[in-house]
Amino acid sequence: MSFRDVLLLWLLALVPFALLFLVTRERTRIRLARRFASERLRGVTMPARALRPWLLGVALAASVVALAGPYAGYTLMPVVAREANRVILIDVSNSMAAEDVGASRLDAAKAIAKRLIDAQEGRIGLVVFESEPEVVSPLTSDGDAVLALVDTLQAGEVGEPGSDLGSAILGSLRLIDSDPSQKADLVLISDGEEQGARVAEAVQRAKTRGVPVSTILLGSANGATIPTGHGPLRDATGDVVTTYARGDVLRDIANGTGGTMLENPFAAHALDPLLGSARVAKARETVARVPVDRYQWALGFAFVAFFLGSLAHRGAE
């Protein structure tokens, strides 16, 4: 016999004090009844009345045991799980702070990522990147936790200026490689300003692994400045920096890996190609050992003891 919360059994230490109180109370009741009421008025007492405190004490002890959650033995239950792994990559370089999509590009990326997370039936991972990728969340089934992490993202938080799309993809593939038995895909959200040199390597690695990389372009080709707390961002010479959304690299990534490319998907059904592409793997069946609860025994015993205590309470005295 084991217990789900064995610490609750410490409450059994209070049962002797409760029993002492009940016995003392019963003896006081009898003494007062004999002092202030005549034998004729008291009538015939219940012979089992003296057992009532002990029955209540036993009932309290059994209730504590039931509360601790006793269980004994196990039953085997089949568990069928369907898992699909998806990693979302979000560009958090300074250029994502540009406000040329009705809000900042990063805010738009976060809103899109949330929709993708809500639609994901399997496990989800989150990676942010500038010139280096950073894993914010490994693959997990806790979508609510990943949603909370998305809300915390800020432009420039990785601290490595520049956008290296290839490194971001390669880093995300390492997350997927931790569970090679499941199909998976990547969704890369960026303004397409590529400053790395590993895109070709990343595309080849993803293609060999059979992992499609879908891309989402955010921003305007007309360009926009990057706001800061002291006005628009300027370069080392003092000139205002203008950032342009570039879709050519993102298009090559999607085409080279069998993914889908979307540009500023803000319309009602613009994200449908990705929302409906949850790559569900074949069912994975496992057997779980589930402990068999036995609290009903202690609870039933406590009920019987309380009931007998109630019967013992009956009587004229």
C-alpha cells in the first residue's frame, strides 16, 4: 500500500487529541445530566452511548487515511499519442522594430506565431535569432507556456546584430534531430535581410533530413526607418538606417526545402496553408501503468463508523 500524499498522514497525530476531547465531553455530559435531571426525566440511556467517542475517533482516522490517497497495485492502460513537431523561428534583429506593417514587424511576427502555436496539434519549439540562434523553448506539448514566451520577445534581445537565416535553420534542425522518428517542419518569420553565408548549407541539410522550411516575409519593399528611444536608428556615420523587406532569400529557402512562402499574411485566411499543414505522424501507442486508488476502502470505513456513532447518539439521556 502506498499513498499519493504521505505527508497528510501526519494529521493522524491529531486524532488522539480529538478522541480525548470527545471522551471528556461525553463524561462531562453524563455527569451534568445526572446532577441536574432526575432519573425519571433522563429515561433509559443508550447502552452503546459510551462507544460513540471511540467510533468518531476511528472515523476521523479513516478519513485522514482516505485523504492521503492510498493506492495498491497497477492497471495497464494503452495510450495512443499523435505527435507533430514544429519549430518556429523568429527574427529579432533590430530591423524587425521597423513599423511598416501597421505595427512593428516583430509585433506582427508575434501575432502570427501565436496563431501557429494555437493551431499546432503536436509539439512546438521556439527559436529566436540575429546573427546567432537562441533556443527559447525546446519541443514541448505545453503550448500555453510557449505563447507566454512569445509575448516576452524584444528586438535586439539576442545581442548579436545582423540576421543569419542559415544559422537559425541549422540550429533549429538540432532541436528536431532530438526526435527523429517524428515528421517535423520549420516556420521562419523574418523581413528577409540576410547577412549570413550559410543559407545554401541549411537548405541542403533540411532537404536531406526531409524537413520543409516554410517562410513568412514581413515588411515593405519600400523600406522603413528603425525607431529607437532617441529617434530613428543611425549608422556609424550618422546617416539614418533604412531597412527593406527582401523576399528572394526566403523564397529560395521555401522552394529548396518544399515549404511554403507567405508575404505579409494579414488577411483573414492568408495563414491557412500553414495552419492546415500540421504534419501529424502515425500514431504512437504506449502502455501506461496507472495506480489503482484504494481510498474508497478507508472512506467507506469512515462512513460506517460515523453512521454507528450516530446510532449510538440516540437515547433519551
